[in-house]
Amino acid sequence: MEEKELIRAAMEARQRAYAPYSDFLVGAALLTESGKVYQGCNIENASYGATNCAERTAVFRAVIEGEIRFSAIAIVGGMRDKELTYAYPCGICRQVLREFCEPERMWVIVARSETDYKKRTLSELLPESFGPDFAG
């Protein structure tokens, strides 16, 4: 799958974001090693701590469908009715992604449009990370 297609899927997911408190809408599209794409959006909650990021929503959707190996994620975000910004994943989302990929081969794409984007490996965004290979 091309980056542009993944970014388009993230933009589509962003349209379903539930962000009545921050008005910061985020969409994500997660590509599995098998080639399937799972979308996610941020879902806010009045208690804030119960809010879930778009990236984790996509990961959880993939896992419930039996997919546990990922190769790329595209993320788009920004304030409602304003230009998109480069919306990098938070630390918790980076750690969740780390659970299901090889960080040197997992691409994280943050985009403002299909042609304006940045692409990094997860290992660049989460250097010297702790993962399943360290657990018991």
C-alpha cells in the first residue's frame, strides 16, 4: 500500500473523531504485515483520563481481529476546521505500537496532506525502547 492511500484512510477516520473538549481531531490508519488496514480516531471523555488516542483505537481494532504484526501507521490531526498539523503519536501510543512490531521496520507517517508528510521509523521516535523481547 502506498503512503498516500494510508494517509487518505487516516483522513477518513479523522472525520469520525469524538473530541468535544479539545476540538483536536485525530485519525489513524494502521497497516498490518498481512496488508490489512485498520482505522482509528481519538475518542475523548469528560474525565480526560478515559480518552483514547486514534493510534491505540486502530491498534485495538486490529488486535481484536487477530492481527498482531504491524508495518506502518499514518496519523493526521489538527484543530477542527483548521489546517492539519504534524500530529506525532504520544508516548503511550509509541509504546503500544512497540508491542506489535519491529521498531526498525515500523513506519510512522505524520501528514498534513497526501503530499505533505514526514516518515520516521518507530525506533527513531522511541529509541532504546523496552519491548516484548525483554519480558520474562
